[in-house]
Amino acid sequence: MGETPTREAAWALLTEFTDNPSLIKHALGVEAAMRAYARSFGEDEEMWGAIGLIHDFDYQQNPTEETHLHVGTKILRDRGWPEDWIRIVASHADYMGVPRDSRTAKALFAVDELSGFLVACALVRPDKAIAEVRVKSVKKKLKDKAFARGVNRDDVRNGAQELGVDLGEHIEFVRDAMATISDQLELPPPE
Ligand SMILES: [Fe+2]
Ligand SMILES: [Fe+2]
């Protein structure tokens, strides 16, 4: 592992441990949102994107709070990934007890649950187009506990707050970032 891991290295790591298409799409969605936020904040897009890509790389094999990230961070350390990256990856799960003390960590947490929620919102549309998902309808669905019940609403709201962005603008921003990779998410392209 060199100084700064490349996207190629991140992709290789992800796909070494993950072949579940939903998890791959989740990683790609989070990557797209992280890249977009990095650009808008003038931060390191390659780093932010790669962290988005690998943040759940151990999840398929370790899907519990007792294992997810406990195993992953050990693998990353054994392989010489940068310690600051490892801390950011670990910090996306509260139970790891790693503070989100960088903007990268805050962004990762803010986009993680929301990205899945936006896909769920797209899939209930007749056209299934994520680009067409309205902020108002996302906010409404966030209040509907029966909809996409696996998504933690507090994480979505707290994530935006920690990152210092308005929830509505955050929804719009992540939606637009994800819409640019609709093909990879296997959703219809924007009109
Ligand atoms: Fe995770
Ligand atoms: Fe995730």
C-alpha cells in the first residue's frame, strides 16, 4: 500500500470481500455522494471517494455490530491502509466509539443512510428515476415509519446536522450526485 490508496485499490478491496450487487451499489452510491461533497468543499475527491467505496467492504462477511468494522479495520491495518482513513471508516458506526472529528467522517456518516433511503424513494416511483425524487416526498417518507424501515431516521437527520448542511439541501445534493451514476445503480437515467 503506497502513500495514498487509489480508487483502483479501493475497488479491488471492496470486490475482494463483496459480491452482493446491493452492497456494491451501496458503495458506489456513497462514493458518488462523497466525491460530490469533496468537490463542493474543495477537499480531496479521490480520498473521499475511495473511503466511500470501502466503508462497508467487510459487511457482507461480517454483518453484525460485533463484527462489521471490527474485522474490517483489522484487515485495513494489516494491509497498511492509512490510519486516518481507518478511523474515518470506523467512525460511520456509532458503536465503534470513534469520534467523527473530520469533515470526511461527518460527510460519510451523513450520506451513508440517506443514500439507501433515496434508492428506496426512487424504487417506489413508477419511473424509478432517482433524479426525479422530490425533497418534499423524501421528507414525508422519513416521517413514515413503515417506509424503508431499515433506515435509521435519526442518523439521516443527525448526519446532516453534524455536517452543517440543511436537510433539504442535503437530500437534493446527494440525490443529484447519485443520479449521475444511475446506470451503475441500475436505475433509469435522468431525462
Ligand atoms: Fe456500515
Ligand atoms: Fe454503508
